Amino acid sequence: MRTPRTRHGRAWPYLTPVVVAFAVWIYGPLLATVALSVAQWDLTSGPPRFVGAANYRALLAQPEFLASLGRTLALVGCLLPVATVLPMSLAIALWKRPGRASTIYRAVLFLPVVLAPVATAVSWQFVLNPLQGVLDRVLALAGVAPVNWLGDPRTALPVIAAITAGKLIALNTLLYGAALSGIDPRVLAAARLDGASEWETTRHLVLSHLRRITVLLAGVCVVLGGQWAFTNVAVLTQGGPDGVTDNVYYRIYTYGFTFFDTGVASAAAVVLIAVLALPLGVQALTLRRRSAGDHIPRGWISRHRRATCSR
Amino acid sequence: MRSRFNSRGAGGHTLLLATCVGLLFPVVWAVLTSFKPATELYSTQPVPWPPSLANYQVALGRFPIGHLLLVTLLTSAGVTLGQLVIAVLAAYALVRFRFRFQPLILVLTTGALLIPAQALIVPQFLLTARLGWLNTYAGLIVPQLGGAALAVLLLRQHIHTLPHSLLGAAALDGAAPREVLGHVVLPLLRPAIGAVAILVFVNTWNEYLWPTLVAPQPQYGTIQTGLASLTNTEGSDPGPLLAAATLATLPFSPSTPSPRVGSPTPSCTPDGAETHLGHHARTSVPDHPGGTRGGGRRHPRPGPAARLWRHPGAR
């Protein structure tokens, strides 16, 4: 029933700040990025000129850009299992043994989320120092020759990925833990009463409960993984050595702020958004189809499904 | 929920321990090293004894660390305050009112979270430069207010969990929406606001991309940009560098004990929390017959009915 309270005008004073903030700093720049991508403007010589698809053509003709795109996808792809399987295992391990130890583990595992990425990167750089860093010293005790972790083209990218993965693992463990706390213990008790073993309970009830959040976290990994890698690359390797740690995020930054080629930078940004839109679209579709209810095997488990917190 | 198999328990502990070590060893090592005298920086002895503050003295003398920390503190506080104001108002409006563009605003808010920050830096920087805000607090704070999307969604989530009969009682007593917000919702929202405030503060403190663009020089920048530029100039003298890195992470030890800070509402996922309460109660909030914008007289405060419900324990 429509009452005068539901008139449209009442909400707008509250919404003005957020709408203005989004319009000026998020969506305005988004449109401006698209507009700049079809223009040529290096900030100093006169107004921007419309050049059509020239920026895109120049971009796609550069092998370094395509290589960095591939490397970004590879980075995200490598981070995906680390961002889902490992945190899930950690969260389940923590969930199965509530107690003092778990609390301490949780607090410790939460730290990478709040530690400054720049400071973390600096610490890693110190530890990985090829001449005197602790890691190479310890490896030397085992007879392994010192490795120039950040300076060797073969190891630089995996190291960046590992450093980035740290924060991702910490955040995802936290989120999986939150999801696990939503499992109704009565369902698990019922399964145990019916004689399910530990592994069966875990597999059928817990993992299927976590399916939705896994899809969500995969999306988080895709969206945030590359952004977090940018900080590590910018601080530690600056795209090197030999461009191995270059990725699209860092490329946009160098196009825009080292070469001041705003058109190409914007074109790269549009390509990035387009490339990201695909997995995110898939994720949105996946989540919508499953919102009717998680798939749980029929039979004696589905009898107790109604007790589960509904998705 | 105790595991019946001890071997599984050991495996879990191994995994947890190994992960903790892998994630935190470099940071812990760096912090410990920052307390070592310059001659022992690379020694494999873990804990420095006696600990020495030489690195910190050199760092504070050589770099404007105090100033960097101050800039970072003010920026983080400013962004936190700004985002909270924006988010509380927006979240309340999204829950309280029903209007045509509500789904659109929600989609835009979620979309704002998904757009990678690096894709927008060129126009954002150009606008900031055009406004003359480079190397100023305004340039550091205001553009980061656009990141309020997460705060909006988290607070909206929490407002949804407030019982709508409570808000209805306040309206029955004649409270205007802004009074309901101020007298009823805000006090109940305090824990959520606290959590979101810590989250935003931490994220802004750790932010590297935007301050690097707006205020790259040490005299104007935040501790993160200062630290990053120090790695290039001080690579051969890591002692003060590690001291600076430790100081850059210093404020967060008090905020770590509660792992649930910053996580979304723990029990059900956001969709699950949109219970039937939300929809049924929103349409049943009646308008006070006396009108809500009466002349010059101030509107009466929420009466005894609402005040009875205001105690958070009564939820």
C-alpha cells in the first residue's frame, strides 16, 4: 500500500553525498576513461584530439602489452587455487577445533589483511636479498646455491605471486570462517546420528555449503588479485627484470604516468575492464542460478536441509 | 565439534602452522631486524639482544617520518570520517525508503567495488590536478571518498538486521526519518560503525596507489609512498629502512585481536540476511497524523515506546 512516506523525494537528501561521490570520482572517471581512450592527449600540448581506434590498434600491436595481458591472466589463474583451496582447508581446520589455539591462529592469520602491503613488500625484499638475506643463508645450509629471487627473470614472477597470495589467503580464510559459522550444527548432528563419517560430513554438507562463497571469493581473487600485485610490482620490481613481472595494471600506470600517454593508458584500462567483465559476468550468472538453494544430495541429507540457514 | 581422528588433528595443525610461518615470517623478521645494531643486520640470530634503537634514530633523523606519519594519520582519519558520513546516510536511505532508483543505486554501489582502481587513475588524477589539489590534504582525502561503496554495503547489511518494529515504534511516536536515524538507528549501529571505521581506516592507511599519484614526494606524501621511495634510495642500508617499515605498520597491533573486524555479517550471507522482516515492516511504517514537517516547532523526540526498545539488549 503506497503511503505518502514512499514518495520519491524523501530519500534524495540522504543519497546526495553518495551519488555525488560516485558520480564525480567513480563513474565520471569511468566515462572519461572510455572517452580518453579514443583521443590523444599528453596533458600539455593543447586540447585532446579524437583519433578513433588508433590507441587500441597501437596497444594491440605492441607485443609487450599482449605479453603483460597474458601474464596478468596467468597471475590471476595461479592465484585462484591458492585463494580458494588453501583458505578453505585452513578455515575448516580452524572450525573443527574451536579453542585457544584456533583463536591464536585466527588472529595471526588475520594480520596480513591489515599489514601495509608496502611494508610487507619491503620485508620480503630484505629476506630475499640474494647476498645476505636470511632465506638464501638458510638454503645455503642445505647446500642450495643462492638465488636472486627478485632479480632473476625465472623466479621474480612466482615470488610476486607468492607475496600477493599472502593477503589473499588471509582474507579468504577469514571469509570462509564466517561462512562456516553459518552452518547449522543441527544438520551436522543429524548427519552424525545417521552414521556419516567425518569425511562424508565434510564432503557432502560442508563443502556444498561453501560452494557459493567459493564462487564469490574466486571473483574477489580476480578483481583484487591483480590490484594487490600492482603494489608489490611497483615497490619491488617495477615491471622487471626484463619485463617478467609486468602486468596490465602496472602498464596502465606506466603509460599514464611515466610516458604521459593518456590515450593509450585509457585504452589499456578499457581493455582491462573488458577482460575482467567476462569472468565477473560468469560469476554473476552462476550466483544467480544457485540462489534458489545450494545443491545438496537427495536422501537423508535433504531431509535436514530446511534447518540450514537459507541462502 | 571435535575431530574424532587425532591424525587429522595433527595434519590441521601442521597446515595452520606452516601457513602462519609462510605468511608472517618476513614481516616478523623485518621487525626483529629493525632492532638489531647495524653490524648485525644480516645475522641469522633471530632475536636481537640487546635490542638497539639505532636504526630508528637514524631513520627519524634522515627521513621526515614523523611528518609522513602525521599526513597518513590525518588522511586516514579524514577519509574514514567522510566515508562513514556518506555511508550511514546512504545505507539508511536504502533501507528506510522505497523509491524507484533503489535497485539502480545498489547496482552502482556494487559496481563501484568491482571496477579496478588502476583503470580510473588517469581521469581521477586529471580532475584532481585541475582542481589544484595535488600535494594537498583535499587531494588525498576527497577522491578516496569514492571508495565508500564497501562501507555503504556493510552498513546497509547491518541496518537490515535491526528490527523494523523498532523503527515503526519510533515513527508511531512521531519521529521524522532523520530523527529515527539520529536517535534510534545510530546508537544501535555503533558496533557496525566501529567495525567499518576500523576497516576504512586500515585500508586508507595502507593505500599506496592514490597517494603515489597525488603526493609522491616525501614532504607531502603518506608513509606508504615515503617508504616505497626509500626502498629505491636506501637499498644498501636496510636498517633504517626496516625501522621505517615497522613504523608504517605500527598502528595495527591493537586492531588485530578481533578477527571478525571488517568481515561481512558472519552468520548468513548478505542475501540470507534480507529476511522477510525488511519487506513487511517497511510498508507498515505509518505516517504520524500530525505531519512531519510542522511549522517552526521542533518535532517531538521518540516517545516511551521507542525508548523502551532502544536498549541494544532488547533485540
